[in-house]
Amino acid sequence: MRIGIYAVEGTTLFHLSVPQMVFDEVARQGIAPWETFLVNENGGSVGTAEGYAVTGVQGWDEAVGAEVLVVPTWHADGRLAGHEMLEQLVAAHARGATIVGLCLGTIPVADAGLLAGRAAVTHWQAFGLLSARHPDLELDETVLYVDHGDVLTSAGTASGLDACLHLVRSRLGTAAANTVARSLVIAPHREGGQAQYIERPVPAQDEQDQLSRAMAWALEHLGEPLPASRLACAAHMSPRTFARAFPAATGTTAAVWVTAQRLDEARRLLETTDRSVEQIAGDAGWGSVVTMRQAFTRSLGISPTQYRRQFHDR
């Protein structure tokens, strides 16, 4: 798969490198022959915010065969993209390419009309600008990314890693995404969104440590009942303190987090083992095949059996 990454003049090296790091690791690990390249209107080179010149940028003609086109960031002032860039985004989308807007890169994707009437996310500091320009857009501060299948957008800065890993997971399966995440030493899947940064300070370090220990413990006991009260005990916190600290640290509730971990564990087992669906439902803590099937259908749009057929031993 060929993935074009739009090289914005004045970009930071971090923003430009995020999709390249994640998607190129797929090839480096021998998972699939994915290839990234840089592209913009002029080709040649672009200057970065750090004062370096990045060369090897291709012109738009090179993007015609790309299956994914990524806008990894955008100008901080939120300026309108040029007519040529907007046309290229629309044309790529029309020929079936997945369009990805990371962080402020959501702005030109929205300006191209690809998010009209849809949910999206961008850096929280740009919510006001984007809402004013596109009042029909539903911006969600509670998530790290929003995937419509044809268009994917992510929240601020490091959330681009989450969105890119999600694309790996959706195309190649959970085992592939976990392999890439382990190699890059990043979390394979994070819950929550930006609300924690907008509304209140990050929890104190001692609370973070307690919560981390409780979450690690929970991952080793997914097959058991895991009510919030039990997680609070593992964190050595009162239920009331835990109920405040967990959403502040993760952007979501303990119940939602546990459900997401069980879904990921079930996906991993379906991909990498020959255990029956009934056994996997028990091992991942769903309690019954019916409950697991409902979670798969709700989150992924397919049943566990269909998921296994698609990703087993890929």
C-alpha cells in the first residue's frame, strides 16, 4: 500500500514523522509492504519549524496511486488551503483513497468538504476556528480520533500516533498494530480524548502511579469481574477518589476502559489462536458469546467469527 503524506511548509519534524514512523514500521517488521512518500504542490523540499530542509518531496502526480493520503498538520493560523490542494484531496477521495487529517490537518480536510455534516476531531485549540468555518461539523473533544472509513481525523499532536495505529489495526488486525506499537514503544490503544487537558489539570504523579498499577493489574485479570470498586482497591484508593482520578487521567470511565481492553484481547486471541469463540469469550471476560458478539457488532460492525475469518494468521 502506498501512503502519501502532505509536506506542509513550516511543519514541525514531529508532525511530519508520525505517519512515516508508524506506517514504515509495518514494512520494517515484515508485516505488509507499505510505503510512504512526501507530496505537495511544488515537490522538491520544504522547510521545517526547527530550521531544517526536508528534501525528496514529490509533486501531486505521484499521489495518484496512493491508497491513503495524510495531512499530518496545518498552519497554526488555520488559513484556507490553496485551490489545488483542495482539488487533490477531493479527487483522491473520489477515487477511493482514505483521507487522514491529523491534528490541525483536519482543517484542510474539512475545507475540502469531506467532513460536511459529520463528526470529527482536531487539536482542541482549533475547535473554535473550525466550528465557525463549518458550523455543520460535529466536533468531539472526548475522543482521540474519529474514523468514518473513508476519512479519519485525530486530536492534537501525539494523538496522530493513535490514529495511525488505528489505521494499521483496521487494515491489518490487532496483532499487527501491537507489533508496531511494541517496536515503537508506544501504547497500542489509548482511550479518552482531549477534555482532560481542556477542563482541568493532569492528576498528581502519585495518583498516576496508583492508576497505572491498577490498570496493569486489570490487564492480567480480564477474565474476572472488574467492577470499578475492584479497580479502586487495586489502586489503593477509595471508590470516590478513584471515580474522580480515573477519568481525569484517561479521559474515560473505568467501565469503558475495561470494555475496550476486553475487546482488544478478544481480537488478539481470535487472530493468533485456535481457541473456540466460547473459550475466548470467557478468557477475555465477556461472560458469554452473546455479549462478546454484541460488543464486536457495535464497535467493529462484524461478528467475532467474521473477524477471525478476516484476520486469523494474517
